Amino acid sequence: MNLSESQMKEIADERDQQSLTRRNTVSELEDLMFSPIPVLDHGFIRVIDYMGSDSSVVQAARVSYGKGTRRVSDDRNLIKYLLRHSHTTPFEMAEIKLHVKLPLFVARQWIRHRTANVNEYSARYSILDNEFYLPDAAHLAAQSDVNRQGRGETLNEDETNEVLELLRRDANHAYSSYLSLLNQDELGNKLDLKKTGIARELARMNISLNFYTQWYWKVDMHNFMHFLRLRADSHAQYEIRAYADVMLSIFKAWAPWSYEAFLEYRLNSVNLSQTSVEVVRRLIAGEPVSFETSRLSRREWDELALTFNLKKD
Amino acid sequence: MNLSESQMKEIADERDQQSLTRRNTVSELEDLMFSPIPVLDHGFIRVIDYMGSDSSVVQAARVSYGKGTRRVSDDRNLIKYLLRHSHTTPFEMAEIKLHVKLPLFVARQWIRHRTANVNEYSARYSILDNEFYLPDAAHLAAQSDVNRQGRGETLNEDETNEVLELLRRDANHAYSSYLSLLNQDELGNKLDLKKTGIARELARMNISLNFYTQWYWKVDMHNFMHFLRLRADSHAQYEIRAYADVMLSIFKAWAPWSYEAFLEYRLNSVNLSQTSVEVVRRLIAGEPVSFETSRLSRREWDELALTFNLKKD
Amino acid sequence: MNLSESQMKEIADERDQQSLTRRNTVSELEDLMFSPIPVLDHGFIRVIDYMGSDSSVVQAARVSYGKGTRRVSDDRNLIKYLLRHSHTTPFEMAEIKLHVKLPLFVARQWIRHRTANVNEYSARYSILDNEFYLPDAAHLAAQSDVNRQGRGETLNEDETNEVLELLRRDANHAYSSYLSLLNQDELGNKLDLKKTGIARELARMNISLNFYTQWYWKVDMHNFMHFLRLRADSHAQYEIRAYADVMLSIFKAWAPWSYEAFLEYRLNSVNLSQTSVEVVRRLIAGEPVSFETSRLSRREWDELALTFNLKKD
Amino acid sequence: MNLSESQMKEIADERDQQSLTRRNTVSELEDLMFSPIPVLDHGFIRVIDYMGSDSSVVQAARVSYGKGTRRVSDDRNLIKYLLRHSHTTPFEMAEIKLHVKLPLFVARQWIRHRTANVNEYSARYSILDNEFYLPDAAHLAAQSDVNRQGRGETLNEDETNEVLELLRRDANHAYSSYLSLLNQDELGNKLDLKKTGIARELARMNISLNFYTQWYWKVDMHNFMHFLRLRADSHAQYEIRAYADVMLSIFKAWAPWSYEAFLEYRLNSVNLSQTSVEVVRRLIAGEPVSFETSRLSRREWDELALTFNLKKD
């Protein structure tokens, strides 16, 4: 993540401006505001704005006049109770807005979360920067044999180098062609005075999916959690998970009790199917259960065995 | 609108608590925060929280690092430009949260606006207050002859008194039966020690639609404007329009440039059908156009005549 | 549920009209079409239209040209796999449209499901019928002591009769006042020639929440399941559960494999919190765990004990 | 658009399968079903499924038992009335499902329409085809001078040829690298037995935005019209407009009265700002109005002049 001096100055200026508000304020989140948190090689997440916190969840659940007079322990338990029983509307009462810089192929997954507000940098209006994603060697992996949408073994050093070289060369080439198509250099000067170049909205089609874009993304806490449950999950593609991991740390600063309840009842919880409940019931009763007598599919049995440390059969 | 002393104290306490924030702050809206603005006879709207303002719209439209360095006039014109061209996503970047007390029949219209977050006072958990809506004499009107969903002439004094007396008596009776069904008085004491009463979730079915409920309602500026365009319109039922009118004044304090653009391009704009455009073109060219030669329906012609001060034919 | 002869004739006519289509057709659901299925004392659900079925889920998941050439068992397992892994978008590819007649207090719960399309009978345009809900004696219950939003013991016969009598009398009284306010009888004739009556949009405010309304409600299969998971649950109020139960039977006729997967992975599944997973792991390993050593709240422990037949301590 | 023989056979088979249904059927739309309608050089739209039509809009607006007994002219006028007064919920009662093949940069614009259901071909699961978009010479244009997001003059023949050659070469190169990264040829055979290749979810990042993807897209008629109003507009990028134009013809086959009302009150209507209404009023009254006395911005004045054939000043 490279910020220019003028960008760093702008961020410092934003952080310096403080004003008085009657609104609920979260000092841990204020500390994070505006500063970019690096993700991947050139990406970042910045907290731009927020509204509410744990207290908004409690307030909405109580629909009371004031902030409530109950003991702190009650509020914390109320939040747990709400999440445990899928009373999710009070969590919609808090919002957060992020400025995110991310590769296009990650943006294409991210945008599928429809209950959010987005304003993306437009390559119809403006020229894209020459910034693209190159994976770490540690994340360059072969197609998984067992998971049709995942990665398997990492590559050996030689193949890693070849792959990275190819990705770098192709991206640089695509960008150079992009400028040719625009008939401009990076400073916006015409390359060839006799040519016109094509419109930005057309030239961008030559850009590949590892290039970075950026957007403002605003979401309520309920949908923020929904995003995290799917994207901080081990089945999510590594690159979007890297963003979700940073968002988890932001969540903790923003609303620590909701965060705690989210880990307990969503992210680290396990959904047991009706048949699995029956299997667990028998196991607890001391009855021996094998894959064959479980009525589960092979894959479900294996997952159950993993979750509860069953002996593999 | 009657607030108890303890409620007024709570509100004063809320208003007294101020803290420093790095977030965008709108002093005109801060002035309104928490204080109930009366609507109808017992209703109110209170501003509970907000996020962003005109500057968030501009920031999202520019997707820039900072708050923008352009001249003020540019931001104001950018907002106009966005609304004029239906670039509505930047307006989703600001949010407002209101605490609203409103009659059930108004709540039933309001809730049809789906892109918003709501937490309503629950009559499954808590006992309803004996507060119901009685219209002003000025708003007690007969069914309209020309508009199947509107009001016509107001009532004479005798009939007005009769109607109000009937509404008051029935509401008081319904509430008294509600308490009987619960087997409780208003303080929560059992009415008859030998009876059990029925569950709150059942007893509430005897309550009529003029009783007040309350909720927290949170919405982004785009959907706030959409609500106002439909509900501050002269075709909206008077009772919900009374809320929309208060919300217009809140809008003005919150985001004056968006408010101004909203009046110009939405609330007070006119959508001309393809055929009407042709009629207006001919009228401007000095060609005489009558209903018969307009190819408009009678109703559309009348509306056009009204909009442009045409001579009635 | 009382249908007039002309209504029954209209329904028979609708059922008689058949035409050829290239669309996916589900004969079990066609059999149900248009016929009202009774719910509560005057309510019903009618299947009005649908689009797609299990095959649409499979088709969307495969994004293939054709209907797929794989074996039947594959499709069934694919649907299970999708639901188990929360790949819910393919379930959005099927839709169903219902005509529902339901009490107002049920409608107020129902409408909170925002991702659906609704057109409700309008009491601004039309006059309401004198139809209201009276619970069965079996469902007239006292407030629950343990659950702040539920029912406890049913009432004895005397109190039951009193309650029903009060509800019936009040509803009839409210309706009679409604007609007085409109200055109309049920046939639409003026009651008093010297009075004007008030507008329908005003008069309806005297109607109580047990009166019936009706609407067309359209939803995709994903949100249909979400509705059922919350409303066919034992914590839902009995009256809305009665509708959910009928919808479960419609679901089975519409998309039997999705229905089966829904029961297995949603309706009858159990979400184990992170702490509960640890408790179950210890229990399976044969370790004695009590409430005190479980780190669960009392309520969570009791639920776990119930789910897995643990001995109460 | 190149379909293989087996694809054409599948489509013919789909079209051949007909069954009886009680549902509303639209023969003009049935005629279109499954057959791909070409868009751009390799794209298409296929109608896969639908639910309802004009009659569903009318039915929902009337919330009646049957299909309505009124005269045909009433239904047509009711639809006009609904759209003219922004009563849009009845239009949500009809749905259509399309199979669309489109370039990635078009897909990125399209997906911003959030109120729709989408299942996209996944390049995590499957290997992309070597199909990319090359503009017609007629659509290869320079950046517009007056419109920061549009096109201006088309290119001369030499530059056109250069641009197309560059785009073709780069796309072929990107695809060839994509296969190298996967270590596969187009038939799925390993290219180099000593290499592993990288996972599909990684390799796809080298693909450029002119490559084609495909998806199933389902939407209700209200949101279908909203899409068309924005994307069939002259300000929309040509490539997405090409899809919108085909969708307009599908709309006409599907629901001719709604289509007609949409043209009249949405697509070809003009929204006059409050200030413009005043200007038009003066013009109709015969008063001379110039830009200087109009209180409009330059751009708004020019648009008004264009709409109503005013003499340029």
C-alpha cells in the first residue's frame, strides 16, 4: 500500500478535525478512523464513518426513551439473547462506512452482498492506476483435488517464480495497452498527436481482474455480520478472507459485545442437521455410532467426526 | 403529546451528553437531537442519530481520499446534478434514525417502505398505553366524490361532534376491554384475583387502529427522499403527511443542499408524459391545443391545464 | 371461511382454464391452485401463481444451457449441499404467489418480512367486511410466566366463555360504529340522509386488530424458507404459525427436495454455540459435564439438555 | 454468438417440451422461450421462465378473487393510471428470468441493480471459454469532450484497425496465459506434466474485462422497468444499452400494456424541475424567456430548448 505524501497529509487533516456531538461515540473506533489498514499487497480498509454501537442494538431492542437504566451485564446478555434467537433487526440500527481498495476479482465477489450501499471509483470518469495484485508465494496454490472451488498444495519455488513473473508481465502489458488505447501517458499527456484514442469506458475493457479498484461501502451491523460469517469462513477465497479478517478487528473495536456474541453464536457455532442431532444424542448416551449406522452422507459424517473429535472409522 | 417528568428528564440528560468525534457533524441537526417534535394529537418525531450529510453525498460521488478541495459552489451543483440525473447511490451514504410515535393505521402505511430498518414497541412484551388519535375538526371530512381514496368536504359542527364522541367512546371502551382481557389495571395490578386473564399477544387484538404505537426507524437519505416524495404529496392521507411535513423540516436542517435539490427535482417537479411533451411543444410554438386535439385523457388534460395555467375548455 | 356462491364459481372457472406452456410445471402444485385452504376461523391461503421448482434451483446452481443431464440422485444431493453450505442464491430462482386472508394483527407481524411483494386490500378504496378472528378455546391462554412474549396455561371454561363473549361483542360494536362513521349500511345505502359520514380512510381507524384483511403475497423460495424458519417455529405466535403450517404443506407440493432439505438443515436443525460445541465434545468423550462446569447460561444449558436428552441436574 | 450442435439440440428439446398449466400464459412470450437472441458479438439473452403478465398487475391492483370482469379498456387504463401515479407495487407481481451472456465490464454495471436474483457462471468451479468482446468499428469512439463519461467522434479506419488488433491480440494473450497458469489446454489436458498449475480461483485474475461471462438473472416487472429506464437511456454505455434494447422487445411480448405505459410515462417522459415548470408556463403564456431570464443553469436551459424546440439563443 503506497500513499502519496499529499494523501497522507489529507488523512492526517481528517483525523485532526474533531467536533462535539450528542451522538453515541465509540472511542476505540474513533482511534481507527481514516487511517488505512493494509490488506494484500496494495489494498486497504479505512473506517470513514459510523453510527451507533452495542448501545444502539440494546436501545432498539428496548424501544425505550433513554439509554436504559439496567445494569451493564443485562445489556451484554440481551445482545447475546438477541443473536441466539435470530432477533436480528436491532443489529440493523448501527451502521459503518468503509473506504476499501481491492482487486477487481475480489470486488466481484463482494458486490454480491446486495444489502449494502456502494460507490465505486468509476473508470468511465477517471483513469485507472497501474496497481495490480500479485499473490504471496504462500498463497499461490494448485487447484484442490477435494474441493472444486478451492486451493490445494502450494507451488514449488520454480513454478511460483514463473507464475508470478507471468502475472506481473501480463498485468504491466495490459496496462501499457490501456494507455495506448487511451492515447495517453500516466500524466495524461497525449502519446501520439495524430491519434484520438478511445473513450475511457471502452479502454478499461483491456484491464485484467487483478487490478485494484476502490469504493465506499456502507452496511448495517446485521449485514456486516452476515458478510463476515460467509467471508471470514475457511471456505471463502483467501483474498476476500484477508479483508474479512481486518473487518473482524474493526468490528471488535466498534461493538465489542456484538462481536463477542457473533463469535459465539455465528462464526464459531456449528449448525447440526436433524439427522446429526440424532447421531450426537446417541453418542452422548454412550451408543456406538459409525458412518454406516449414522444415516449421514460421507462428507457430513467426516465433518461431524472432525467437529467432535470422533475416532475416524 | 404528553411526556412525564421522568421522560423529560431523560431527554434533557441525553441532550446534555456531548463527546468529541472525528465524524462529520451537523450543528443544525445536533440542535434538534432527542427533543420530540409534536405531530397530530399525541404523536412525535425525535431525531435519535444520524450519519453524514451533504458532504457524504459529495464524498461518495467523488470517491476521493479527502473531503474534497473544490469550491463550495461545486459541491452544491454536484448534488443538483446527481439528483437531476437520477444518480441516487451517493444519497444512500447518509443515514438518519428517528423515534416516531404514530397511530397504528399510519404505521401500517409507513411500514410499506421496505428499504428501512424498524424496531417497534412490542405489545407481546409490554402493555399498550391508553393513547389514541382523534382528528381535528378541520380534518374530519366526508368521502371524496372524485377521488376514491380521499376526502372531500369537511363535516358540519353537529356531525363533527357526534363523530368525535363516537370515536372517543369506542376507543376508551376498547382499551377498557383490553385491560379486562389482561385482567389488569393500568398499574399492572390484577383486577380479579380468581381470573388469569389472557396473554398480551392475544389481548392486543381488541385494540383499534387509532391507538398509538412507537418505533425506531432508520433510513438512508435516498430512501428518506423517496418516502417524502410519496408521503409529503397532496395525494397522501393527511395523517401520514403530517409526519412527512415534520420530516421535511428535519431534512432541511440535516442536509440543506440535498433538501433544496429535492424540492427542485423531485417534490415540486412535474413528470410530463411523452404525449404531454408533444402538447407543450405545440403550445409553446403558439399552436392552439384543446383537450380534443391533445390525445390526452380527460384527467391528464385537466392536470396539464392546472400545471401550466391553460385556459379551461 | 365462508365463500359466496359467486366466489366459488370464480374459483372453479379459474381452475378450469388450462393452457399449454413451455415453462417448468409442477403437477402437485397445479392441483392446489386457486382453491382456498382454510386457516383459523375465517382465513385462507390460495396458491395463485408460481415460477420454477426444485429444477430451477438445480439449473441456477449449474448455470447450464439445459435442464441438466445428470442422474436424479445428483440433483437431490445438490440441493442438500446448497442448503447445508448456505449457498442460498439458487433458491431465489423460484417464486410463489399466494392470496392470503388473515387478521390484521397477524398481517402486522407478517409484513416485517421485507423481501417479498405485497398488494393489500385497501380500506381507503373499499369498505371492510364484518369478519373478525375469535380464537378457539384451545388457544385462549394466559400470559406465560417464563416467556415474556408467549402463552401459558389455557383458561377454564367460564373465563373462556367470558373472554370470547367480550371479544365478539366488542368486534361487532366496532364494526357497527364503523358503518355509522361511514353513514352506510352493509349494502352501501346511506343510513341517515341528513349526514355525510366520514371518508373511508378515516372510518377504518375504529376497526380493531382482529378484523381480517387480505393480500397477494409473492416471495422467492429462499425468503419463503426464511419466513417458515421463523414462523413455523414453536416461539412464533400461534396465529401466524397456523399460516406457516399450511405453507409447509404447499412447500412440499411445490418443491419436495428443497422441502426435505429445509427440514433437515433449517427447521429441525440445531445451531450449537461455540461453547456448546465444546460441551458436546466433552460429553461424547464420556466426560461428566454439569451446568456448573459447562460455562453456559442456565437457559442455554437447559436447552442443550432438552436437545440431547441429558439428565437434568 | 456461436452455439455448438449439442447446445442447439438442447434448446430445441427445451422448446419441444410443453405441458398443461392453470397459470396465466402469454403466447407471444412462449414463442421466444429458450431461443437465444444475439447481443453484441458473442452475447445473447434467452427467456428462461416467467410468471404473470399485464393481468397480474391488474389482479394485484384489484386484489380480487378472480381475473376481473371489467372491460378490456379498463384494464389498460388501470395500468396507465398505476404507472402515472407511481403505484408501482402491482408491477412487482410479475417476474421474468433471463439467461444472459455478457462481457465482464457490462456485468459489473448490470450487477449494481440490487433488487434482482443472480446466479453467475463461476470461474472458481469451471474454466472460462476463450470468448471476448470486440466492438464494431461503428462503436469505437474517442472520449467525449462534453461528457466526462461518454463517447465522442468515431475513429478513422487506420486507428480503428490498430485498436481492434491490439484488443484482439491482448485478449488472446491473456487467455493463453490463463491456460498456462492452469497448466491446461482447452480440452483440460495438462500442458506440462511436471507442473501443477494454480487454482482456477487464482488463474482467473489474469482475464481481462472484455471476456464473456453468463448468468441467470431474475427480476420483477417493476425493477425490470427501472433497469430499462436507466440502461435503455441515451446516457447509458452503448454495450449495456444493446442488452436493454433486446429487453425492450421482450417486454413488449411479455406485457404489451405495461410496455406501452412504460414508454409513455417513463422512458419517453420528461421530468421538469420546479424552475422549468415556471419557464414553460411563461413560454406558453407567450412571454419571451431567454437563458438569462430563466433562472436555469446553462445545461438545463439547453436541455429544455432541445425538448421543446426552443430557438437557441
